[in-house]
Amino acid sequence: MKSEPKTSNDISFNDFKNQILKDYEIAVTSRECSLLGRREVLTGKAKFGIFGDGKELPQLAMARSFQDGDFRSGYYRDQTFMMALGLFKPKDFFHGLYATTDLDKEPMSAGRQMGGHFGTHSLNEDGSWKDLTAQKNSSADISCTAGQMPRLVGLAQASKIYRHLELTESGKFSQNGNEVAWGTIGNASTSEGHFFEALNAGGVLQIPMVISIWDDGYGISVPAKYQTTKEDISEILSGFQRDDTNNGYELLKVKGWDYTALIHAYENASDIAREEHVPVIIHVTELTQPQGHSTSGSHERYKSEEQLAWEKENDCNKRFKEWILENGISTEEELKALEKSIRREVRNAKKEAWDEFIEPLKQRKKSLVGILDTLATNSPNRSFITKIKNDLIAIEEPSKKDLASKARKSLRYLLGETSPEKLELSKWIDLFFKEMEPKYSSHLYNELPNRATAVQEVKPSYTSEPEMVDGRVILRDNFDKLFAKYPEALIFGEDSGAIGDVNQGLEGLQKKYGKLRVSDTGIRETTIIGQGIGLALRGLRPIAEIQYLDYILYGIQTMSDDLATTLYRTVGKQKAPLIVRTRGHRLEGIWHSGSPMGGLIHLLRGMYILVPRDMTKAAGFYNTLMKSDEPALVIESLNGYRLKEAKPKNLGENCTPIGVVETVRKGTDITLVSYGSTLRIVVQVARELQQVGIDAEVIDAQSLLPFDLRHDTVKSIKKTNRLLVIDEDVPGGCSAYLVQEIVEKQGGYSYLDSAPQTLTAKAHRPAYATDGDYFSKPNAEDIFEKVYAIMHESNPVDYPKLR
């Protein structure tokens, strides 16, 4: 069914006139920022610029319909929208351009992201949630094209959850699910798979999201004919249009320079999405890029003279001004005066921002020059230090890097000296780094008292004769406890709902808790992760299930670029406590026995990566994570669901500590470190090694990110003086990471009598069938022989050559 455009409010002519002139003021202000921003890049004061010029008018229309509690998930062209909401001022724009590392001055990311990346503050200083319904919200942007789309699905789905579930703590997050999630994307980026996957998910879920496609006909230098079939994305998407018998999208198409049509389109879209929970697509065409794609090049290189002339004539700001004059809303003289005033204000904002950015650095330069001057006077290497000092003086506008580099290089010429001046320089450097490093490195993980690594261990407790059950039963009953305890918790994934997941770890829970809390999804890993991110950003506690670890690669970009970086890139002002549940390690075949842990631990810094050896440990990790608010990946052992385990009597309460290893077998001759499914084989081999006089100590890593915060592994090496790390990853993967952690970070090298070694899977993926597993991954005989060889090398008399 197609809806006729309508306006939500009738206003007086004077109000209408004032509103239009205010919009024009914002449009001109945004454009002036873009123009002056490009100049700042070209003069070298900023490194790079990518601006929203040419997209001003539709963003003003979108801002008109954006209400408190709504969320934006957009991209780096939306500066006018943020200005229209009062969330972004010209001075903020320039501080973002200069990458000022002060959240008060650069509130989007304190210089951690380049300008044009927008986010609001969802959290108080203590990490608690603000009232998100009392403010306008923007989830923090990422640069990856279409990367904002998976998250948009979850932000919109949260409104559906809140509308249909009675949650007593929902007041800060939703008012009866009336919030709309607004997504923005460039037309070229609709070619990305993320876009189509998220689009399909939104249509299936029927959630209140409005997607704006800013269409200027190009993707950098590549025109639409190479980007989009039929050169028209809304033509392609016409099959998504809802009708009288089928759900789908409401599709709207509007020209980007047509002010009144834009206002009507966005009000109409807002009403449909907000009231009916129907997703809407607005294809905004005939937009322009007055300065080209970015400061990296000129669009004159790839656009014809005719195209450039058309863009100049149809610039949305120009057309807006003409419309204002034609309708007698203002005069040419009044608008010229307004434009002149705006240009002056933007120039002043730029100057103030630059002064605020550079003056503290000039003061630090002055103090460092003074120290170096005194040093040069009293040092035998006076000429070298004087040169460094003079080079520093010559830098009129120093960077932090300039100051740190010059100070540290000066120390090279003070070797062997013990003067007070040298001590003063060393103190200056130490203080400088103590203050500056956190500005670039803080908030990778939660640093507050409620962090997951501070949750105390609660060991599983048992009756005198505990019931022996399949591991999957322990998971199922533990999830049951969690869903009863945390009404905001929900789980979703492929086959997670009706059949209770492929391994029955959720058996019967959909029937008990309903389809909104225990739900099936389509085969779309990227938006499964995105759903979880968006839901978590709105105060829910989602568990996103990826059926097998091998398939997590579909969602790895969203996990790596979005989820793992949320806390870091917002300097602790947004959090997405999503738990990603999956299963992996040993089984059969290339696609169902993967263990790509080396890739995961390096791509997912900012998340916890937990590798429980059994389902009791896994249940404990879920319980620990629910007590905190951080993202994590939990990898259950795929071949452990039918293995018998003693059922704890305190399910739902037992907590496996994060960042703590467990010594599962004590020994004196060699330390064996492993995790997950392989750990069981290592324990078996340790018993067999006892038969040949080798007493192996076995340590379960349990948690890879972080690993062994208490440094218990090095305590073992102090006793055994030997180390072997065994895992199923490829050579140089996770085992190499663990060796670095133990030998380098924990200082284990000091206590080793033999070279630390690793035993891994082969470089290829495992072939199908049991034999494929045996010959591709470490088996019991491999482990036995490797340990024996290490002992033989150190003591060939007691351990003669095996083969």
C-alpha cells in the first residue's frame, strides 16, 4: 500500500518563514565549514577532509523529523544533519579536522576518528546509561562503506522489542517503541553486500527504520553506470515495495534540491516508521559534490564540463536560495547579509579552534626549549643538543610527535651523564607520555570497577552424587536461569529458536520465553552481528549466535571495525555489550572444524575471546559476562555437546573468571598450555607421559583476550623450565601469540632451559572425515612425541630417541 505524503504539523506563515531562514542559515554554515575545511587541509593544518557539501538540504529535512530517543546510523557526509540538531557546531567541526584530543572540544571522538564521524554520548562518567529517550542519539560512525547498515537493523529492532515486551527498566531506552532508527548511505555504497543483507533483514523483521540514500551519481570517480544496475537503486529496490497483501518497504524518491518535497517525504517516512513499524527507503537524487569526493583529489579529473556545469546550476543550496527569493520569504540583500555574517562566524570558529589546539603545544615547546637550552650549556655534547633545540624552535606550530621526538633524541647525547638537567628532561618526557598516551590508547576495554575481568570466580558446586548429563543440557539450563534473571536478555541466530539451536543448547526456551527473546534469523551472519550491536547500544543484552566458528568470517568485518572498537572510538561514551556465541574446533571437514584463533585475537582487540573446554566453563563465562557490560566472543567446543558432565547445582550463579588460566594437572617436568577441545587430548597425553617418567603440568588458557592477567603460567615455568603450547590454529597463529605472552610479556624466557615450542595444526584446513582431523590437527601421538623430543633434547640418557 502506498501512502500519500502528509505534513505532521500545521504552522503559521511567520513560523514557517523563520523555520526556512533558520534552515538556510544552517545550510550556509555547513557549506562554509566544508569550504574552509578543505583549505585547512591544503595548507597542512589538517591531514584529510571529507565533507557534507552538496547534501545539506535533505539532511535538514531529516533533522526536522528526527525526535528525542531516535538513533542515527550514518556515514561521514552528515555534518549538516548534526548541526541542525544542535549537536555539532562549527568549532566542533574544526576541532575534529585538527584531531584535538580533548573530548570537551572534540566531542565526537577526541581525535580518534577523522572529521565527519559523528556520535553522541550515551553514558555518564561512571559508565551508567543516560536517559536516551531525552536526547537525540547517533551511534558512532565507522569509515567502512555500508558498515553502518548491519547496526542500523539492531537499532530499529530494539524499538520493536521494547514495544512488545514489558521491561521495567526500559524507561531510559524507549517510550513504547516509538523511536525510529535513521540510516544514511551514499548511492555507490549500496553496491556493498552489507547494504543488501541489512535491507533484506529489515524487510523481514518489519522494524522502524528509515534509510536515506544520498545519490550524487558517483562513487569517488566511478559513475553510477558502473555501480548500479539500471543506474538507479530505487528501480532495483522496487520489488521491496509493500502492497495490500505483502509486507515490505515504503519506497520514496525525491530530488535533493526540492525543499518542500523533502520536508513532506521525511515527515511521511517518520510517521510510517514510527506508528506502523514499517521500514522506509528514501532515495534522494540529483545531489552534487561541489568539492568532489574528498581533499585527496579534484573531481575535475573525472567529470565532464557539462556535468560540472549541471552540478553548479543544481547545487541544493543555490536552488534553496532561489526558492526562498521566488516565494518572497526573504530578499537578496537580507540573504547576502546573513551569508556574510555566517562566513565571519565560521572564520572565527576556525581561528578559535586552531588557537585552542595549538597554544598548549606552543607552551610545552617553550618549556622543552628551556630545558634543552640549559642542557646544552652544561653538556659535553652541546653542539648536538643545540641543533635539536634550534630545529624545535624552527617549528612554529609543533605537534605532540615533534615534541616527543626531539626530547627523546636529546637523551642519546646524554649517555653517561648524571646532571640535574638530564633528570629534568627525563621527568619531562615521562610526564608528557603519562598525559598523552591515554589520549590515544585508553578505553580499549572497560576501565571501570564493573569490568568483566573484575567479576570474581564462583566455582560450580555439586550435590554429593551429581547428575551426569550431556554438556548441552548444562548450557540449556544455564540459559534458562539467565533469561529468567535478566528480562532484557535475548538470543537469536540461525536455528536458535524453534529447534533450540543445532546442538539443542536452547531446547524448549523459545516456547518458554517467546519468539522475541529466543528467535530464528535468516542466513545472514553480518546482520546477526549488526542486530546485536544495535540492540546492545539501546540497553538490551543480546546474545548473537553464529552457527559455526568457520562462518564467523562472514561477520568479522562488522565485529572488528564496529563492535570491537565501539568503546575505544567513543572514548568510553558508548558501549555495546554484545555476546557472540559460536562453536568450533575439532570435528570433520574444511567448513566445520575451523579454529582461526590467530586471526580472531588480532582482529578483535577490544572484545574478550573466551575458549571454554567444556560446557560448565562456558556457562560460567556467560554468567560472568552478564554481570558486566562488555562485548565478547564465546567459542564452545563443537564436539563437547554430547559428552557427559556433572551438572552443577548453582547454574546461573557459577562464574568462570576472565583472564585467568586454570592448572588442570600439576607436574614438574614441562608446562603444556592449550585450550578448547584440544585441552582434553593434552590431559589424556599427560597421563600417558607419566608412564615414561615425564611429569607434565597442564594449563588451560580458558581466556585468550585477555590471557593470564595473574601471570600464573610463568609461575609454572619457574618450576618446570620447559614450555610447549598446543592448539588447532595454523602455524604462527594463536600459539605464537601465547608464546609471546608467556615468554616476552611474562618474562618466561628467564626460566627456560629449553627453547619454547609450539605444536599446531597444519597450514591447510582439515580434510573431511576422522582421518582428516587426525592428520591435519595435533593428535595424541603428535603431542606425546613432541613432549618426549623436548625431554630427549635436554636429557638423552634418561629419554633415549623415540624414532
